[in-house]
Amino acid sequence: MSKGRAEATRRGAMRAGTIVIAMAAACASASAAAQPALDIADLLSAPQPEQLTAAAAAPTIAWVGNERGARNLWTARAPEFAPRRLSGYDRDDGQLIGSLQLSRDGRWLAYVRGGSADAAGNNSNPDGDPDGQEQAVWVVASDGSGKPQRVAAGRSVLFAPNGDALIVQGRGVGCYPLPGATAPGWCKEALLKTRGANSAAEFSPDGKSLAFVSNRGDHSFIGLLDLDKREVRWLGADFNNDAAPAFSPDGRRVAFLRTAGNKPGDAFDLTKANPFEIWIADVNTGLAKKIHRSSDTAGGYAQFNGADPLLWSRDGRLIFASEQSGWLHWYALSPDGGAPVPLSRGECEAETVALAQDGAFVFSGNCAQIDYRQVFSVDAQGKAQTLLTAKNEIATDPLPLAGGQWIALRHADARRPTAIAVMPRAGGEPRRIFPAQLPERFPLQRLVQPKPITLKAADGVVSHATVFEPPASFKGKRPALIYVHGGPIRQMLPGWHYSSYYYNDYASNQWLASRGYVVLALNYRDGTGYGQKFRLAEKQGPRGASEYQDVLAAQAWLAARSDVDARRVGIYGGSYGGFLTASALARNSDLFAAGVDRHGVHDWRESAKGGDNSWLWGLKPDELELAYQSSPMSRLDGWRSPALFVHGDDDRAVKFSQSIDLVERLRARRVPVESLVIPDEDHFFLRYATWLRVHRATEEFFGRQLRPGDSVQRDSAPRTSEQGGSEQGSAERAQ
């Protein structure tokens, strides 16, 4: 064969091979394309359990199941743990169900349905019901033998020990009989009308007294109401803030936490670590004595994060939370004083806790793998800390059940969404009972396993993140997104989150990854899960926005990837995440091509006036200029990238006016602005329909701005369908 003919044959073979490879690639692409695209509704199709409680003397549990916005009560009982639905609410009306309480014998379940009222007296009503809504206490038999019955308007509920009455807290504290029961003689609708904002805390073991907290503004007292004598005794009253009363097992003493009272000009500051004391009062005399004082930096977060920070165990120990080691842990203390004994240990945080009847202690935390959540048990002497669940899952809210054989918990991982589960007390594979099976449309096998990484900022601070990578069918350089959580005392996890808000955002991150984005969920400084020093980072928020350096580190990490187009990096988040999103667009429109800002804080000076949760930094008058310079509002001249602003106008956590002001200023500068305003919706987006609308508007906005699926370079001046105006098309197309 001549050299020319051989070369021609070789080239022909190469062309044939190229055709085969191209055909194979086309077939693979066609196969991928044949698989229907995921929709966010697929990822949110599973029933979501939002709470969990257990009876004190019966192996019965109860929870709230949220099925596409319809929230209902469920119970199950050992050993079968067959779920039973107790209510028939069938509307996506955004009415929360909370404060779940099972009677001691497990026969009754009490709960609060509805959201609180605003300053004008309007209760939360996110679906705009023209008849309005209320917040009220209800009760239902746990065996399903009857329908829920309304008890009274109120925001919390507590069973009397003998199970014949309920204590309801609303504008005041009142008592109401259970259905079919005769109310005890002391039970009356106006049970407590002393000065202050009174909240019922705990019954004495014999049921004859009620401990309560009376908040007087700049100080608070622990009161003890003798129910038969109708007398109040104040326990160790002094110039302090007293809280968290807990009865001794014999009912003769009450322990409580004490912190300093509020001096003139003082304001709460969540970036401060403060000391606390544990006091014990004699029930008969009211005299109290101090048995423990923490270090100067041991208190703060644990005392206001919602969990009971002080417990008195049946075996006579006081169990309390402290950050004395630099990490959130729990300790046991003798009522006679002495050195506290650690119950949880390690460079990790013990989050939710519960006591078993035999004195053992169970908790969920991140002591086996810091980016996840595990359940641990600790023996009554505090000597052994035993891991009960897998290291790389999300196991939270453990509750030892009466009888000592079972633990109930909430359980999830990267692919399986949060479920109510039970497991043997000694450990083992959790049995998921609700939902026992996932809906057929739920895309279990198509979800990605997020990868935990660490990032180092310019100032040396190391933060954590999880990365969601798109399917392998997406080739070439991809757009990328940074997700920033709110709080800021939160932690995103490499799995379905136990918080409803972040459960939804985990679904969003998975969905956006399925659409071709590389998604990085950033756990920036100020968050929880990584110790007190990380949470109390210097110059955070209104005092310098130091956490923005972690956002820049995340952007640099994404931009350095070979599969990311650095010109197509976006950012999104809500609340404090909205603050960081707006900060990124204001400071670095050269690095961030677009952003979605949900109910963000935009001017810390406005926050300092109070009226919502963003006042919690306790800014003083001489800090307001620094607060302004730390705000996105101070950097608007450099803002060029398009943004979508999302806000519900019944937001009690971040004022709606924060978005009004910023959006109007950006429109005046002809920055490309789009908006999605949701009348009557809450900060936490209480309706399923709202979440679908927000997620779809977000994906559609980024789809237009970052153009996934093509390699067209972003213009130096991004375009939207309207410069400087409200783009309602995206919101409408998101329906």
C-alpha cells in the first residue's frame, strides 16, 4: 500500500472513530435528556415532620406532619409505632402547630395552632383568609377517638400533673378543664394576674404549686403560686434577671438561673458571652442561695437558644448548659455545690438534650463528625459517651421513652428527607416510621451527596461549606452559586435539615445542582456548630461585616475550579443571608454576577431602632456610623449586578421597610432590580405554595442571568427585561 493510501485509510478510520464516539456521546446525552427534569415540587413531595414530643409515663410519641402545607397531628405507641393521624386540617393556610404536650399518661395531646398577633392585634394570616385567624390551644385524644377541641386563645400550654386540667398562657395565665373532666377547685380562667409578663413554667411534683417567671422589663422574678391558698411567694427576689425554674424531685426546692439585671442604656447583644449563676430556693421560706457561678464567658447562646438550659434529674442532679470549655456542652452539678461534671465532651457542640427516667442523658450533637448530627448517650455518672447513630447522618431531637427500651428521634441523610424514627435504647439502625415510605415522585436516587470542605479567608479564619455538584451529563464550564444561611447562629448540613426553613433551602440547593449549577452552601463565621470563638467572631455584622471575608473565600474557591465560569457566580440567601447577598452585590459586582436577596438586613442603623430581631446586636449610639459602613446601603454606587428581592410584608423578624428602602435606592440608580413581594407572608414562609413560588422565581431568575447550559460570556452590563424597574414577569412565570 502506498504511503498516500495508508494515510487516507488512517484518516478514514479516525473519522469513523470520531463518528462512533460522537454517536455514543449523543446517545448518552439523549439518555440523560430522556430522564425528566426534576421539579422543586418533587423534592418537597415528602411529608415533613416539624416537631416531636413524648409522654412522661407512657411509651407514646406525637409529632406534626406537614404534607404540602397541610399540618396535622400524629401519634404512635410502642412497640408497634404505627402512626395515627389525629386531625384533619386540609389547607395550605400557613397556620403553624406548636407547643406539643402529651399528658403524663399519653392519653391527651395538647397543642397551639396559629401564629401570634402583631402590634395591631392581627394574627398571622399568610393565605389572606378574609375571616382572619387566631392563635389558640387545642386538645385531642391520642387514640384517635375524637376530633380536636378548642380550649382557649393562647400561645403555650402545660398539663396539670393529674391530667384533668390545662394551663394556658395568652394575655394572662389561665386554667381550663380537659374534655369530660371536672376541673380542680383552684382551676380558673384568670389564674394569675400579678404585675409583669407572666409565663407558667413548671408544676411541683405533687401538683399543688406552679412555678412561673414574671418578666418586669429590666429584671425578672421567679414566683411560686400556691394553687389552693391562692398565694404567691417570690423566690430569692433581687436586682437580677431570674429564669428557668426547675423543681427538685421531692418538690421542696426550686433551682433557677440568674443573670445580671439591665442597667440604664443596656441592650441585649448576642455577640457577648456573659456569666450566669445557679441558685436554689427553699419552697417554704423563699430564701435562696447560690451554688454555682460560671466563668465570665460561659453563658449567652445556651441560655437563649430555646432549649431548657436547666433541668433537675430524678436522681437529684442539676443538669445545665455552658460554654465554659469554648464549646456548647452540658454538665451535672450536685445541689450542694461542688465542681460540675461534664456530660458531653469534645471539640463539638451538644445541641438538643433529654433525660431518661434512670438518670441517663441523651443528646444530639456533632461530636463524631462536625458537619453532621449524631445521637449520643451518657451514663448516669457521666463517665461514658456512647455514639448511637451513624456519623454521616442527621440525627436530632432524641427522646428516651418511658419503659427504657426505645429512643424516638428525627432522622435524615443526604438523600432521605427528615423522618420520625425509633431505635433501641442501646443503639442500632433507626426505624423510620413517618414517612415510612417516600412518595413515588420523590427523586431519591437522583440527589447528590454534598461534599464538606473548608475555606480559609484572607484574615486566616477557617470556615466550613458543603458543595453540591451537578450531574456528570453537564459538561464544560458551569455557573456557580453561593448559598448563605440566616441567623447567623445556624449551620447548614450535608443532608436534609431538621429546621423547616433550611429543609426547604437544602431542597433548593439540590434542585439548583440538578439544573447544572455548582452550589456551595457556606457556613461562615458567626454560625453555630464550630465553637464559641467561631460564633463570637470579631467585627461581625454591624461592627465590621468580617464574615464577608468568608463569602470572598467561597467565591475564590469556586472561581478556581476548572468546571466553573468565574464570570457566572451568583449568590443567594435569606435574612442574615440576605444581608450577605446584598453586601456581595454592593461591594463586588465584579465578582458576583447576580443575587437573590430574601428579607435581608440592609441598614444596621435602622435595626438599632428595634422592632424586629435585627436589633439583637445591642448597638450603641457611638457605633451607628460603623454600623452604616458595615451595611450594604453604604456601598450602592458600586452595585451593578441584577438582583431579585423577595419579602413577605408580615415579616416580624426583619422589617419590610428594609427592602423598601434598598429597592427604591437601586431603582433610582437604574440598577437591574426585580421583586417578588408576598402579601401577608411571614419571615419564615409558612405556606408550601410560597416556598414553591420563591424557589421557582429564584431558579428562573438565575436561569436568565447566569444562563446555565451555554458558554456565552456575561456582558459587562447585565441585562434584564426592565432596567431599574420591578420585573414581575419572573414572579408570574414562577407560578
